[in-house]
Amino acid sequence: MTRCLFSILSLCISWIVFAAPQPVEGKFRVYGYVIDPANRGIEMANVYFEGVQIGTTTNPNGYYELSAPVQDSITIVYSMVGYKTIRHMLYPKQAVIQISVELQPASQEIQDLEVVAQRRQTSTMSYIDPAKYRLMPNTSGNFESLLITFAGVTSNNELSSQYNVRGGSFDENLVYVNGIEVYRPLLVRSGQQEGLSFINQDMVEKVGFSSGAFNAEFGDKMSSVLDISYKKPQKTETSASVSLLGATAYLGTTGKRFTQLHGVRYKTSSYLLGTLDTKGEYDPSFIDYQGYFTYELSDKSEFTFLTNISQNRFNFRPQTRSTNFGTYNMGRNLTVYFEGQEQDVFRTGFGALSYHYRPQQNVRLSLMASAFQTNESENYDILGEYILSEVKMDLKEANREGATLGIGKYQEHARNQLNATVADLTHSGEFNSLNHKLKWGASLKREIIRDRINEWEWRDSAGYSLPYNNKEVNLYYTMKSNNRLESWRTTAYVQDTWKWRDSKGSYTLTGGIRSHYWSFNNELIVSPRASIAYVPYWKKDFSFRFATGVYYQAPFYKEIRDTLSDAAGNIQIKLNNNIQSQRSLQFVLGGDHYFRAFGRPFKFTTEAYLKLADRVIVYDIENVQITYSGDNNAKAYTAGIDFKLFGELVPGTDSWINFSLMNSKEDIIGDRYIKYTYDDKRNITGTEEVSPGWVSRPNEQRYAFSMMFQDYLPNNPDYKVQLKFVYSDGLPFGPPRNNLFRGTFRAPAYKRVDLGGSRILVRGNNKMLNKAWLSGVESIWLNLEVLNLMDFKNVNSYYWVTDIYGQQLAVPNYLTSRQFNIRLIVDFK
């Protein structure tokens, strides 16, 4: 371990020393904060050097930085409308100077207005600037990997873009791009297959995220909302990147009335998959194209068009697997020899045409037509022969092999096809008055889904087929489906936000109601939602908010698949048209404290939440595949608290630390089992009917700690470091298809540290970019990433085998080990 870490350190030092060109000489750098008398950062304050054309404006935290040629003396000016201007005379004698100033208000009235207008969170939706996290180390290559460092958000699979929010499943998360809901493939069962998510980070301008109790304008799901807005470029923008895990290219242009964005992404994870226990020929290939176009008909009207075409292909020929597991005193090894292959293809297409019209400055009307289509194919025939044996704890490797505990074979087969089309027509509107913002919307949606599922598994243990029958050979598991669903959905909402103030503070009250009708089960649901925020006029800077509402999880295709089993365990899928939407009553109470420490801005956030759910559809998770019971057969609750410290641990860079506690339980209605009592001779003396009662939900992670940290060298900010750290509780699990021991066990904690180090070359600051052949380049980033720095062996799921004593053993499926990645990003002029 020490030797490996030394090699990593040596590589990083060599890269920094030899790969980094020297900056242009004769310049000095000034940075710091501009604050008001209440110790709050002033946004958009002007900071410039007098007599030269060098200046900037402060960011939302009041931070600024400037560079200028060294002179005997130079005057730096700080100004802002409503504040008194400050001038400082500088005599640069060092390369880096830190100066923070406090601007005094020009009048008391202007000061009061500035205090109440500062960025205070008045709903459960928070916003981030994605451009700040462009260099974050990223295993999956998807934007969603940033979300797992948010409070209340967890994931136990770095290969996947899926995430859990406050105990909910992946399917309970809403994702919008430019106000249009987007979907994920339905047949994906592992992170290896998943590929690229919809969101192209190069095209993103603004990100909003709510981890519960969101407003009525957002749809009918129970966990979270991710609201993405794509850019409308103001000038020509071009960039490209390449790494060991893929490549991207991005182009944005603007004209008098027309703007366009183009993004292409390619991803291959074979480099990462080579670190898994299962060795073989991995051939994943994922590619997509996205375009976003806008055309202004006039100052009041505009057309926009968003399109996406993607293909995720996963081919795999497994060869061998060797996994050690167990404890020090009872070590075990599973060795498997494979034959066969897997071939999966997921093709999706999406298009959305929107018309936006402003008849008045305070009125906005929109009409959107969109269509989504996915064609998914999953095919595999894999035969495995396994040996389960003891592992002895001995210093000599030759002496570690112990007795054989079991031998067996299994064959997994699937021919699964799914085709889905979703077409949507939506109207939305917005009206702004002095103290009110009224929003409304209505949509009509058509869904056509066809699936043909044929999968089975055969197992042989110690010469006997499982489950054993002395009269016939049975399959261990089989599932068939041939269904077609055609349905209509209609939704509507109205929402009003009212803002007012008095002598004690400012208030924001948002209330709304949402309705949803689905023709498949003839269900109409109505969802009232409300929130209130209070920003008191205290000397200390606090804000408080409370949100509540009735939230439904309107079922989609996977939830309505009811599985019917016969005596031999054969499963046939039918569509349950008596299904109802899962329902939850949610409460969120939160607050923020804004303060400055070490001369830097920070925000400490606390949110406590409670979700009471009924009509719950029980589900199981295997890797990233969610299998539902197909019936409203449980009730559940989730309660917890999230803490987040957000701020500039290093001036000019955002970092945060989160800690969460959660308790999430469910009770399956009517589940019972018979408990027997025995005498000394093992004769049954009595029986008792027992109900398991409340058990852990599949996504209950009782604690979670995460951190996102950014830093740079004080004397040369062109060298940056990014660190992502996650430590969260393991997920509950049990034997497959066994409600008696549902959630009885718990996987080890998920631990991961990703580290990135980067060097930027900027035109005007680096001599290298002054060369003629680089005249079209604006900047170059060189990034070295160490993925899973500490080489933690995280468990994603389990494979169950039976030994010669009839005991079932859970063999862990480990995730990726430590790997290096090099990424080059080039921005063009």
C-alpha cells in the first residue's frame, strides 16, 4: 500500500514539474472580498485598476481577483451603486496580494434594500453554478456524480448515474431539462450497461435541486427534482476534451436572432471494468449527440428546439472470476469459469419544440411539444462452473487453499426487448405582479410501451438441480412477459408565490395544487403543496423555511408489472390496472445561517424531514435494477436530518461538507410466517404465527458523510486540486425472493475518495499559448485524476450460493479498484 501511494505521489510531482509551462513574468495578482457593514459579500461590485483597462466584478460571495503588470505604484478602485467608493494605492513588491474591503452605504435606505435582496433560499430548491465543478474527478462521466456530494443524496455505485434521495428509489427522482421531463432506459440492470445519462454538462447553464417537498410546478414523484437549464450562448464557444474514459466536443454560436448549441459525447468504461473481479473481454461503447437551438421571431416571441440521439452498447465475454470474502476466522473463496456472452443495446431519441411568447413584460406563455422513444435489447447466455472453498489465513499463499465446500453450475439466459414511445403536449404560463408570481400549466401525454421478456436461470449444486425435485428438473428462476400498454395522462397545476415584509423581516409564501389523471387505472390524484420562508431582520444573518404537501408517485411501466408465480416458481408478468399511486405526506423544516470566518463567506444549513407513506409498492434492488411487487402492499415512513456547511474554505472556490442521519422503514401488509418450537429431540411442540412488522427499506442508509473540496496554490492559482469524499452506510439486503429475511443483513459501508490535480494554461498568462500554431486556443486544462484513491473494496450487490451443508452464502460483487485517468480540456477562441 505504501509503495503504491509513493508511486502516485511521484507521478503527480513529475507531472507538475515537467508538464507545466512557466507563467508570463512581470505580473502580480490581487484577490480578496468586498463586503458590507453587515459582513455580507457584495455581488457585482466593480473592482479595477485606475488608468488601465483591467477590471472585474465580484461573484455572489463578494470575491474578486485581478492580475496586472508590475509597476512602481498602481491604484485599485472598489465601487458599487449605493456605496461609497474606496481607492487603495498599491506598491507591488510580491507576486500575490490579498485585500478585502468593507464598503459603507451611501444612504441607509439603499443599505436596507441590499440586505433583504441578498441570495436567501426561500424554498426547498437550491442552485449551483456547474461551471465551477468542471474539473471534478468523475468515474461515470455523468453530471449526476456531483449530486452524491449533496446533503441527503447517496449512491453506492460509481459506475451509475442513479442516486437515492432521503431513502427513495432511483425512480422517485424527477429530472427536467429546459422545463421538459426526461427519462432513462427501463431495462438497464447494472452500472456497466448504463452508459451516458441525458444531461450534457458542457451545455448546462444553471442547476436547481430539491431533495423533497418541492413546489406544485414539478411533477408527481416523491423524492427529488433536478431542474437543468441549457445555455443560450452570447458569443461563439468551442471546447473539446479527451481522457482514458472518453471524449467530448461542444460548439455554441450566436447570431442576430439565432443561437445554437451542439454537444457530442463518447464514453468507454472498459479501462475501469478491467479492475472488477470478473475478468473477460469488456467492450462497452456509449455515444450521444445533443442540440439546442433558439430563434427569436421578435422581441416578444421565440422558438426553441432540443434534441438528443444516443446509443449505449455493452458487449461482454466473461472468462473467470475469483472473489475472496468472509471473516478472518472463516474465509471463503468463490472461483467461477465462464462460457458465453452478453450483448445489450439501448437506443433513445428525444425531441422538444417550444414556442415562448411575452405579450407583456410581466407575462410569459409557452407551448411545448415533445416526444421520447427508446428501443432496448438485452441478450445473454452465460454458463458458469463454480467452486466454493475455504481460505486459510496463512502468510504463505500456497497454504491458504482450504477444503472444497461446494461445486456447481449455473446458466443465465435472457432475450428481453422493450420499445416505448412517450409524446407530450404542454402549456405553461407565468404572471408577475409587484408581490405575486402566478404560475400555471397543463399537459396531455400519450404512452405506448411494448415488452417481450424471456429470462431464466438454471442452477446445479452438488449434482442436484435447484430447487430439487426427485421427479422433474426445475429452473431456479424464470420470468416471461409479452405485454403492450397504451394510455393517456393529463396533468395540471396552479401555483402562486406571494412576497411581503414588515418591521420584523421578509416573508415568502408559495402555495399550489396539482392534479394528475391516468387512463390505465382511471385514477385521479390531487396534490396540494405549500411552503413559507422567513428572513428576520436580525443582527445575525438567518433564514428559515417550512414546506409540506401531499406527494404521489404516479406509477409508470415498471411499477404496474405484477408478478404471478406458480408452484414451481415460474413467474408470469401481467399489468395490474388496479394499481394506485404511492402516496406520502411530507414535512420539511430548514434554516440557513450565513456568516464569515477567516474573512471568508460560509453558509450552514440544517433540514429536518418526515415522510409518511401509504399505498407503497414494495421493490427490490439488484445493482441498479429495481423490481417492483406490482401491488400496493405496504406502508412506510422516513425521517431524518441533514447538515451542510457550504463556503469558501479557500478564497474564490466553493467547497462543502455534509452529514446526514436517516431512519426509513416499511411494513408489508399481511405478511406472515410460522415460527416453530422444538423439544430436546427436535420434535415440533408448537407453532406461532409471526408478523415481521417494520423492516428497513431497500435504500435506508442510516448515516452519510460527503465532502467536495477545491484548492489551489496561493502563489499560482493555475494549479488546482479537487477532492471528492463519500462515506455512507451500506444498504440492507437479504436472500432473493424471500420476504421472511427481507432486509435482514446490511452491506459494508460505501467509502470512496477521488482526487484530481489540474494545471491551466491561459492566453495572455502563458508564453506557450503565444505560439502561432496555438493562436485559436483560449485555454488548456491538463487534469490528472486518481479514482478510488484509497483502493476501497466497495460492495454493490451479492450473488447467493449454497455450500455442502445447505447454508446459503452471500458472495459480494465488488466495484472498481484504484485507477488513474488523464484528461485534457481545450477551450477555443
